[in-house]
Amino acid sequence: MYNNLRQKSIPVRDDRKLQPRADARAKQKGGIMDIKTNEKKFSTRTLTVTAMFLAMNIIMSSSMLSVPVPGGHIYLNNAIITIASILLNPLCAFIVGGIGAFIGDLLFYPAPMFVSLVTHGIQAIVVSLCARKLFRGSKLNAGAVIGVILGIVINTVGYSLGRAFIYSTPEYAVMKLPYQILEDVVGSVLGYVLCFACGIKKLFEREFGSRKNKKTN
């Protein structure tokens, strides 16, 4: 009878065998939590940078910060929009370029605000896409160069058409065309130089690249 009880006895679970699995699950869960935390921080940092460029674009819409020239002023919004578009994704670039220019015009000079929304918005998206998708890894930053050139064309055409048919006259648009070209070229080239020659892009990539590396590890 004693032998029968021994044969029918329930085996005792060895918790030591289950410990490695529990540790693996805890580690995996911790890794997922770490990734979510890093993603949240990264999103917050991106939102902060976008808001900073947005505020700068609005401030630069004031005539007090423009460069007076014969026949008007040269606004340097394009420098801010170009930098933001090279650094940020297309959506954030549109927020900085299109919405920022719209709010700036709404506060300081409302007549072209819808033209600014469309023109600077398209400019920002095109520059961002070219900088991110074209000739990736090129030492000459060819994608960004192409994006900046296309942005100048978009700005010049957009504002010229806006002046001609929306908030002014065709004659005034023709008269302002040289100043518009000058403004677009100066602002866009200045933004490109500040971004690459002055190390803004390297600083941005070092800060955000480190976050991405931590997230993937």
C-alpha cells in the first residue's frame, strides 16, 4: 500500500526551472516599456523643436525684423522655414512653414495669409521630402540643395500669383517680382548655410540620433 501511494504521488513543481522564463518575460516587458518611454520622449522633443521653429517663423513675420530695401522689405522667414524643413519630417515642416506663416501674417499683415499658408506649406513639404528622400548619404547634400531650389521657385511663383489675382494686381506683382526673387534666394540660401555650414544639422542629428540608438538597443 505504501508503494502504491508513492507511485500515485503528485510530482512537485521545480520553480528553479521556471525562473529563467520568468526573467526573460520580465526583461522583455521591461524592454517594451523602455522603448515606449523613449518614443514618448522623442515625440516630446520633436514637438518642442517644432513649436520653437513655429514661434521663430511667426516672430520673423514682423516688419520690425525685416531688412528694408528700396521698394519694400525683405523678410527672413525663409531661413527659418528652410532649416526646419531640412531637419523635420514633412508634417512638422508644414506646421512650421505653412501654419507659422499664416499666423504671422494674421498678426502683422493679414492680406496674404492664405497665400502664405499654401505657398510656404508646399515649400516646406517639398524641401523636407527632398532632403530626406533624394540622394541620401550624399556628402554634397544634393537632396537638400534640390529641395531649396524647388522651394525658391515655389515661393516666387506662389506669391507672384497671389499678388496678381488674390490680394493685389498683376501690375503690382510684376513690379515686386525682383524683390520677391531676392527675398526667396537670400532667405533660403541663408537657411541652408546655417543648417549645414554652421553645424545646426549635425547638432540635431547628434541629439536625435542618440535617442534613436537608445530606442533600438
